[in-house]
Amino acid sequence: MAAASNCCQLVQAAVQQRRHSPAAVKRALVDGGGCRSWSRKAPLQTRRAATIRCNLRNDSGRGILEFIGGDLARFDLGQWLSDVEQHKSLAIYPPHEGGYEGRYFTRLRYDGYYFLDLTARGLGDPETTLTKVHPVCPAHLGKQPIARWYFPPEVDYRLAALPPDAKGLIVWVIEAKVLSKAELQFLALLPTLRPKVRVIAECGNWRQFVWKPLKEISGLTPETEVA
């Protein structure tokens, strides 16, 4: 009875140890009556992990980073600040799910900028809305008389209200992809008309947060800027 119990224990131990070969399990069944165990183990099969090498950028400027997505935290805030100061107007392309542009928004705020957030839908003529006194007709809903109100220039009004220690004003335009080429060109030239103004326009989406000069996106050439 004790021999049968020992045999069952040996069989269970052999089955649980998957690294042993089937021959070892069979030998346990044969030698179980004599309570003799084995010590030889089947050689383990070693697997060599395959190594995949991916270049971050190739000759065309594309690479694995284009397919990682916006979840990768990029150490590019310094380049972001320098491009804002150099080009003064940028077209940005955040990921579709949103939220990644907050890092760049916050970095500009820490640098001393104040913000004017606008949406391109319903903006009207950017030149009139941002730099001139413009009329606004409120909805009368069929009951109130038709009226026309006049508002001060959005940019000039914000510039006059800036504190003395402010570095400048950021005009952040969302949904700028609906603007025409002429309207984008005016936004690109707005920092020239108002030196303390910087323009950030969301002109589309991409897998990760990227930006380009707005003058390049709107098709402005050096000859056009002089004219």
C-alpha cells in the first residue's frame, strides 16, 4: 500500500515538472514500485530572443517615432520655446485624442506669456475681429429688435490689459483647419503688426505633437511678406 502511494506521488511530480522529458515520466512509472527516483533531466531548449533594430529617423526624416503616437513624452520643450520666439507664428498638429498640447501651453505660461483662446469657427474675419472695432449682431429670436453692438479689437484690448511683467500675448486658435489660406496668412503676419503677439494655430492632427512655421503652411514666401 505504501509502495502504491509512493508511485502515485512520483507520477504526479513527474507530470507537474514539464521540463522533464516523456522518457523520464515513463521511467518513473516503471521504477515506482521500488521507490527509486531519477536524477537525470532532459536538456532544456534555449531560445534566443530575436533583436529588432529600428532607426529613429531615416534619410527622408521618417522613422519609428512617427508610429509610436503621442504617449511618448518628448524632451522638446526647449525647441518649442525657441521656435515660438524665432518664427512667432506656428501651426501645430496635436494627436486626435487631445490633451498633449497642454504641456506646451503650460510651458509658455511659465515663461511669462498670457493667452487669448479663440475658435476659428464663428471667428469671422480675423483681421477685423482681432485688430479693429467690429460689430456683433446678437440673436433676436424673433421677439427682440435687431441690434448691433460694437466690440473693441480683441488683440489690442488684451495687450492694453497685460501686466508690466508679461512677456507677451499668445493668440491660440483652435480648429484653424477651417480657415482659408488668406486668413492663415493674416495670422502668420499678425506678429509683424503687433510685435508682442505670438500666434499658435491648430491646423490639423497627427500621431504625435508636431509643429511647423505658419508662414510655411499658409504659403507665404519672402516676396509675399515684403509686399
